[in-house]
Amino acid sequence: MKTVLLRRAGALLLALAGFAEARAQKPEPVRVTKDATARKVDVFVGGQLFTSFLYPDSLEKPVLYPLRTAAGTVVTRGFPLTPQPGDPTDHPHHIGVWFNFENVNGLDFWNNSYAIPKEKKAAYGWIRTDRILSTTSGATGALAYHANWTNQQNEVLLEETTRFEFSGTGRARIIDRVTTLTAAREVTFTDAKDGLLGLRLAHALQMPTDQDQKFTDSKGIVTVVKAGTDHVANGNYLTSAGQRGNDAWSTRGVWCKAYGKMGPDSVSVAIIDHPGNPNYPTFWHARGYGLFAANPLGEKIFTSGKSAKNFQLKKGESVTFRYRILIDEGRQTLSAEQLNAAAASFAKSSGAGGK
């Protein structure tokens, strides 16, 4: 098994870089440590903390938070868990990396957060992680968990089983995610904008804007950032179909890359879709203010009503979603050629744990 994992990591590395460069970038060991009391799992790559899987009852869903580059640069927003100076305080439900949806049998799992008043909570859903199934350290680290998608009465709509695989080199970090949802009763994912795999980017990776931006925090306090006064945001988007910036939103693509300068380096955060996913290639719910999401189930909003995707599961039926997240930091961002090669490699696998 160790030889297989090393071979897989090496093959992906060759897809991400030229052969000569790849020889200098060997896979680094991954250590996955579980803290049941704190309800978290830490992931270390090459001895450095990469990310943590957080599943406390205080959160409305489990998250990976934060994400770091190989050099330790944090590429996800700090707010609301560990706010950083200048962090936008909009959308308190945007935490690290998450997976949920806006409308499952009428319940909103996406927008649920501590900011929702108690009298309105009945309209929102929770994802409760009830057990960690396994953790593995080695050439590739792995984490598997089971969770229930429930209403406020703890009635289960969906059972979730997710497996992550983590790997990296001296320059790159990689997350493979495979999530299987099994219906505990008949469910409908009513076509909606907010879903499915979400990531909130750090301030520097937001797109600069020539318009005033208005943000509302959890206490209802409105902050207006005047155009031309945000000197931190310098990010951009690029999709496999060649769409850039705000034009990436609502378009389809095999992959999408957010990128920008963070300190002296160029940073890339890319999400790759898998051809085994429903409605492939996905629509990109990629916003200039830092929301970066792949949503294959929001066809109606993204096509201006020309078509719709109301995805249904009967009781006992399952659906599986596979995604790869690539994080890179260096003199240049990941090129389209490198990402096409990485996507082709991912397409040949069955995702986390696949060959």
C-alpha cells in the first residue's frame, strides 16, 4: 500500500510540474492526529500543520480550517473563528472549506450559522459529525468520518460518509475529497445558488473592485469599503474554459483557479471537478469578494432559468461527489497546462482511496 501511495503522489507531482522540477519536489510524509476531546483532527505535512478538521457542536457543519501553503501562508479567511486585521466580516457561515447545500427538502444548510436568530433556526439544517471512522498517516494521510444532515428536531435527512486524502511536497498541498450522501428519506436538492463545495479565500485573494462594497456582520452592523481603498485584495479567477475574473461566475469548467500575490510569492488555490460527479463539468459559484465554490446543482440560477437541476434521491439511494483541491506557492501560479494535466490525472482515479 505504501508503494502505491508513493506512486500516486509522484504521478500527481509530475502532472503539476515539469519532470526536472518534479525530481526536486519529493512527496513529504503526512501525519494525521485525532483529538476527540476538542473534536478536531490535525493534519501535518512534512512536519508542518497544514489544516484541521473541526467538528464541534458549536459549528453548524464540519469544516477544514484553515488551509495553509507549504510555506505556511494561510489562504482561507480568518473570520469568524480567528479574525485577522482587515478581514471582511460578511457571511459568517463561510468558514474554511465546507460541503453543504442551500435547499434540501426546504431546509437551508448553507447559510446556517451562529448569526441566525433562534426563532428562525427551524428553517435551517445542521450537519452533525457523530464519529471519526479512520485516520491514517504515511506517504498520504487519510481521514474518514460519518455525519448526519438533520433538521432542528435531529431528524436525519441524509447520512454523509466523507474520506479525505492529504498529500504534499516542499511547494504544494493537495486534498482529495470523496463524499457519499445516502438518503434516510426521500430528499430533493431544489435548484439553488448556494452549494456545494465551498471555500472562503483570504483577503489578499479577493478580487480588487472599482465599486463600493457593503458588508454586514453578525450583529447587523454594516461596513462600507470605499472603492479604491482596499489595497490588500489582488486576486483573480481563471477557469479551464478560459473565463477570468467575475466572468467565471455561473460558467462551467473542469477546474477553476483563484490566484494572487500573498507577500512576495504567487499563490494558487484550485478546485478540480471529477467526471464521475453529477452534472459534470460543474458550475462555478466564484465571487470576487472571496467565495469560491463548485455547485453542480444550481443550474437554474446559473443559466438564467433556461434549465434546472432539481436533484432527487429516494430513501436508501446514494450519490457521490469527488473533488481535488490544489494549493501552490512560488514565483508563478499554476499554469493552465499544469492544471489540465492534474485534472486528467484526477479523472483517471476514483478520488480519495482510488487508484
